Amino acid sequence: FEDNVRDLLFLFHEDHKAAAKWIVSLPTSNGIQELVDIICEVVISELFLLPSSAFRRIFYGLVCAELCQLSPKFFPPVLAKSITLVYEKLPTLDSQIVLT
């Protein structure tokens, strides 16, 4: 599933709305709610990919915003939890990573 999400990000890197729409419509056994954690992890990991993300960073933010609109019940809480975790881990990261 992670590879499918990543492939959709690469396929629709010029259209964040289409990327989010296709990601949300990926087939699952119990609906999108069971995979929101994985989707969030993939998008954030692509955003922070070193030495630089594959696409402009604004793209990943727009995809997250669109995912929040398409799945307002499930995606915003997971995204908030993920962003909070990133900020909590900042003091323990290598300073060269934090400064880039």
C-alpha cells in the first residue's frame, strides 16, 4: 500500500487534488480509515526525504490539506498527531538535518 501511495504522489505531482483523490480512493477492505496512518507516514516521509524531497515542499502540504478535506473525519487527527511527533523529536535530530 505504501508503494501505491508513493506512486500516486509521483504520478500526480503536478496536481495535488488528483493525487489526494486517487489516494483516498485506493481499494481497502474496511475503507480509508484503516490506512490513514500509512498515508500520512508516506506523505511526511516524502516531504522530509534527504537530501531533498522529490517535488516542491508545498506540494506535500497541499496534498495533506486536500486529504483533510476529502476525509475530514479521519485524516486531520492523524496529521496533527504526526506533526506533533515531528516537533517533539526536533531536539533529538542531527543539527544538520534540522538546519536544511
